[in-house]
Amino acid sequence: MRIVVQKFGGTSLATQEKRLAAARHIEEQLAQGFCAVVVVSAMGRKGDPYATDTLLSLADGLSLGTREMDLLLSCGEIISAVVMAALMTSRGHRAIVLTGGQAGIYTDRQFGQAQIVRVEPDRILRELDAGHLVIVPGFQGKTWDGEITTLGRGGSDTSAVALGVALGAEWVDIFTDVDGIMSADPRLVAEARLLDVVTYEEMAALSRHGAKVIHPQAVEMAMQGGIPVRVRATGSSHLGTLITHPGDKDPWTHHNRPVTGIAHQPGLTQIKVSGDGLTYAQQHQMHVQVFKAMADNRISVDFINVSPNRIVYTVASDKAKQAVELIRRLGYDVELTPGCAKVSAVGSGMTGRPGVMAAIVEALTAEEIQILQTADSYTTIWLLVKETDMTRAVRALHRKFRLNANAKEEKET
């Protein structure tokens, strides 16, 4: 049995015309002899009747616990799945809807942000063997004792990849409203180009640092399962961007282009906590207390730099006030730099390659953009800049690393 998993995002299902385009993609795989498992998001965006954000607005002013909230939010994907099943049935296919739990997606009990702990796809395999097209609501699963849970933002991507891995699928298609993964956000960089292939590591980094096309957890799961993922546009026949192992990427591009793409994330605040005048033991206590306070209050931290007498890190700007209050309550001096943004250069070709940071500094210095802080991994260098400089920084780095040129053009120059 040759299986493909196809996931369709909310904007891909928002209208009857778009749902028909989705149906044609499904039928294309069926015609080639594949068994198809289709994962769907809730239809549309906020304001549309059954979109997740619309369902969230229903809860405004209500005293809903996290368990009941998950029951409410799971409805959007179920409605979407039933609508798609009706459409496919009307086109002559034997379609069946299985909820996330019925499809064998088991999670922990962290309502609203549940983690998949196991997938048991036996029911899906039986339905496929019986000739059914299986449609699964994304973004949801169930606990071992039968409670319905949701997986958080981007959870349908994770549902699709988890099912693909468990089913041993040939690949997973993520259909969305963009043509694939771009070298930068085309809303900021007019010259941004479509990337034919990116590695799992590159895509996970781009997603973590601001690219919203696919959830980073889904990419990491695909990498662990070794399953190819294609990011495609529902309204196009183009195959989009393939996310795969480094060995499947063009070796010339991989080794000669250190940077694959530029990501960005606005809405950050830099926090500096001073330990001047404290003893060594007191400084150590400061480190522990500050980060424990952030963790206990579920405040995510990034850009972390720790030295004996100072801690520097960033938080989302809407969490900055709470973070400062917690730190001052501990008795430490704190300094804020609001209105910051993260700009990240991502590329597996930068590993062990000298000169990448020099090129970044050179590009931003030429634009008189101040670098407030830096951090790096073996595939990423990320920089903190003022949010007012973010767009210029993204454009400067895109130009510096010639990301508007494709590999063929670079070989010829």
C-alpha cells in the first residue's frame, strides 16, 4: 500500500472554489494509485464562521476551563473535515472522517498545547484497505483516557507529519496559500525567490525564527522520521519546496552558498538584569531566580547571554511588563529596550565556514543598523536590531548573500 498524506490549511479551504482545487490535488494522487490520507485545518481565518480564531472569540467573557476550550476549538477542524468528505463523496469517492482520536493520535493532558506521545494508525490502515479516502481533522488528538485535546497553533502540520511517519507514507504535502518556502518574506523583499529544496535543519531554523509557513515541531518530527515534506500552493500545480536531508540538496548550492534564507520576528523587548556589587554566590542566585521566575510564569526567553554580573535576554513585548515586575520583586535592577526585532540568517552551508559573521556585520554597518545582540548555532546567526531597522536589515542581508540569484546564475558569474 503506497500512502501519501496531504494537509490543507484554513485559507486553502475557505471557499468552495478553493475546496475544489484541494479536491483536484487529492484526485491527482488517487489517479496515480496512491492511498490518500487528508488532514484539514478549520476553514478560513478570523471572522469566517468556523475558523479557530472565530471559535476563540465565542469564549470571550465565558468561564471556560482548558478542557472545555479544547472541546470548543476541536469543532472547527471537524466541520472542515465533514465538508471536505461531502465534497469528495459528491465527486464519486468513498470518503470517511476520523477524528484525531479515532485516527490514533494520542497526546498528553496539556490541554491547549498537547504533545503527541504516540500514533496508532490501525484504524486508518483498515479504512484505506477497504478503499476509503480518509479525512482527518488536524490540530487534535486524545489522551489515553479519551479526553479531546488540541495541539496549539500550527498543530495541523504536526498532525499531518505524525500520521505520515506512523503510516510510512511516501511523503507529506503541506498545502497553503503560498508557492513554497521563500528566501525571505516577499512582503519585505520584492526579490525574494522560491527555494526548490531546503534541509530539515534549515527549515526548522527558519520556522523557529519567524517564518510561519510550517510549524517547526512538524519539521523536527519529519526529520526524525526521515519523511520528505513538500510545501505547496493549493491553487497551483507547482511542486513547491521540498524539505529533506542535506544529501538531497544540490551540492553546489549547499557548499557554496552559506545562507539559504533570512527570517525575521518583530515584537521583542530586550531585558538586562544587573548583578553589580553582588558576591559570587549572590550572582549565582540571581541567575537561578530570574530564569526560574520566567519559567514558572510561562514567559519564553530568547537571545540569552549570561555573565557573572549580568543577564541579557529577550521576551515577547506583550510579556515585558510582567517580566519586569517579577524581576523587581526579586530585588534586582532591570533595564528594558523595547521595540526590538530578531533577524536571522539561516543556512546549513555556514557550518565551519569563516567570514559569514564578518559579511553580516559589514552589510548592516553599511546601512548604519545597530546590532544590539547576537547568538548563533551551527546553521543560524540571529541578530537583535531595533524594530524600525528590521526591514532594512532583512533586505541588506538578502542582498549581501545574493539570495535573489539562483544557483545556475551564480555558477555563470
